[in-house]
Amino acid sequence: MIADRPRRGVGHYAKHLFGAATILSLASAGIARAAPGDGGAAPTAEVARDIRLSLDRPAPPFEGWGTALAWFAHVTGGYPDAVKDRLADLFYGKDGLGWTIARYNIGGGNAAATPPYLRTGAAIPGFWRQPAGAQGTGWWRDDDPALWDFSADTNQRWWLDAISRRVEQPIFEAFSNSPPWFMTVSGRVSGAEKGTDDNLLPGQEEAFATYLAHVVDELQRRHKIRFRTLSPFNEPNTDYWFAANTQEGAHWSPARQVRMVDAMHDALRKRGLTTEIAAPDETNSHLFLEDWAAYPAQTRTKVGQLNVHSYGTVHQTGVRDAAKAAGIRLWMSENDTPLSKDPEDFEGMPSALAFAEHVVQDLKNLEPQAWVFWQAVETLSRKSGGDGSNWGLVKMDLTAPVDAAHPIHITQKYWAMRQFSRYIRPGYKLIPTDDPDTVAALSPNNDAIVLVHVNGGIVRRRLAIAPTGFRPCSSVLTDATHKAEKIASPGAGVILVPPRSILTVELSRVGACPQ
């Protein structure tokens, strides 16, 4: 997360059955006129595109979609049952987005005497307990049960159970934004005094790694879940994290990242945990490559998953290649991309289209095995003055008292997300396409294809599917008047994509469309 923002044998089969490159002809380019009998209606501008799908080059199976819990879960997990269950259903329910992934934030926690200064929801408590009268930072001992408090963070932990009840095979990842205050240089979990200085006290890698491993072990036992991965730092090699900022964060130079990964590996194995390390969880691809280049070969072998955020798209294919060369699973582990300076508008399409275009580019350039949202719920931003913004998929007043009313505002970005997550399911394989606005995925048994096409322009597009062995079966549309709604099935292989819309098309092998 960027500081203070409002804040992943088919080839042989396909090649011989369909050819190395299957062409979806989206009609010859041109301008369509109103059809005879339209009563003199104004001409409709229309263009077309030709798209090639490389069915012989499927990516590894996609693992799904999800969100970081962190701040919004820390607030909403304390809401009345009807409200928080509704939210969990919206994201993880069978009729919601169908997400299967959640990133749980292990809080650092400021000292009790530190006046509150973190933004709404961001003060995630740690699992430590400072004894009465203890002074300074030397009182902490991992092996003293009296210094642990596993009654902490009940609100965010409610979500772990809620997701487990809704998802058959959830994937949980734990991540840390900052060490506890008593392991930091500044004594604050928001960063060092300067955002370019490391904030973990020198020599505290083993202590911090032991803390994280202990928390993972205990939460797994108490919630009967498994954290498949643990990310020990977040957006580490940036200047975002300074003491006066209003969220948890810590700078980690590449050299300190290496020491932490090594210590984290040892701590997890010492506790007998199978949890793998995810790293470096960098804010963008070009910084990811800087971090990864500094990891020695031996340290790289201790990383089980590569995490990158997409707040910046320079060198995304470089990250893709680094993951492939290392043979390590790659996740796009955090992003939210509303349109800059777009005023808060629950029904507006500008941010929904910007977000959808960004997802398409992430999937095409990174070829990740999962795509994870930042904060599914954001607080109403107009309350603080100005025009607000369109961060989040759902908007609520997260500053309201627990016993107040909690209206849920579902934004058009939610429906844009649904265009992807309800149809590109775990087990599907991304397929390269040569069209910049289209992402495609092949079903696990190779008998269906999903296309998601984003038309951010003001001209309608005609998609005429040429014979490919597949035919369109259903289409789902989000635009100014549709919210991920099924529209009339395409006729004779023709699909029209309205201006400023997102269209998902399900294709099945000829004769195999479900009834």
C-alpha cells in the first residue's frame, strides 16, 4: 500500500486441435450505419478488432482473487452480525465475487502510551503484552507466555472464520507492515524518522522472525486454518514509511531484506511450520527487480512465492520473466486503481473502467497466479471534505460508532471486479492475446474460454467470433446501466461491446453450451 493513500499436455492438445494461434476475428474495421427501417436514427459509430489467442501457451493454473484484510476487517469485524455477514457474502459468498484468497495483517502495535495517530482502522494491535512497570525495549521474550496476548485483534480474526465458512479451499497469506514498536529504531510502527532509513533495530531479525512465526503457528491452531505463505515486510524499498505517517510501515534495504528472509526461514522451520516465505511484496515492478537482484542465490531458494504490487507498471514483464526463470509462483499481491481525481461516485464508470483496464494489463504483463485487491471496503471520503475518491469496492462510514447504522454502498468498481472474479476461476489458465483490451483464460478441462474485454472509449465495438471450435454461450455486461448483468446471448457469432463498458464472454466448444 502506498503511504497515506485512501487507501497473482495443454499446449500439445491445443496446437493440434486448434492450431498454434487461434484467431478470433472481431469483424473488419469500419463505421456501421443505422440499419434500414431504423426510422432515420443517427449513425452508430462502430469499430472492430482482430484478436489472436495463443492456446498453445497457457499459463500455470490461476489460484484466484482476494483482498488484504488489514484495516477494513479490523473495523468491520466488530459490526453487528447482519452487517458483517452481508459484507463477507459480498466478497466471499457463492453469490458474491467468489473470492478465495485473503491476506491477514499481523499487526506490529504501538506502545500503549503513544497517542493515537494512525488512520481509521490502521492501528492493528500486536499480540504482545507489556508487563506493568516494564521500561524501554529490553523486556520482550518470546518464550514467556505472560508476554503474549492472543485475545488481540478479534475483529480482523472474525474474517478468518467467516471466509473459512464460505470458501471450500481458501488460501490464507499472513503479512506484516511493521515490527512491534519495541523492535524499532523510532519506537513507532509507522517508520523511521526518515523514510529511507531502516526501522528494525540492528540485530533484531531473529527476534522479529520468531515473533511472526509464533503468531502464524498460534492463529493456525486457534482458527483451524493454514497460512500457506508469510510476507515479513511490505513495500520495503520505498520512502513511504516515516514516523509521522499515519499507517504501519517500515523501510527495508535489500541487504536487510536478505537477512530477514534468512531469519524467517529458520524461524518457520524451527517451529515445524510448512508456511513458505512470500517476498519482496514490493510496491511496483522496477523496485521489485532491484530488490530481487540483491538476493543471493541461497536466499532465493528460501522464497516460496514472489509478491509484487502494481502501483506502477514499468518492467512488469521483467518481473514475469524473473519468476519464470526462478521457477517460483508469482502473485500480484496488492492493488487498487481508481481514476486519479475522479470524485467519489458510487455509480460512476470512470474509476470502474480505469480499474478494469489495470487488471487486464496486470494479467497480461505479469501473468500472475493470483490477483489480490488492497482494501475491499474504504471509508466514505467526502466526509473529510473535497470531492473524495473512489478507492475500494464498497464504501461505508468506517468512523461511525459500532452501534450506529452501517449503510453499505456497492460501487461500480465492485461490478467491474465481478466481471473477472466470477468467471476466471481457480484452475483456469491465462492465455496470451494480442489485443491490449482483452484478457482470456482456458478452463481446466480445456472445453471453455473466458474473455474479458474492456472498452473505455466512446465508440461501440463489434466482436464477430470467427469459427474456432468454440462459440459464445453467454455475455455479462457492466456499464452505466448494467451491473454485471447477463445480456442476450450473441447471435451468429456477433458480440457488440457498448462504449465505456466491460464485457465478459463465455465460450464453449461448439455444441457444448450449457442450457
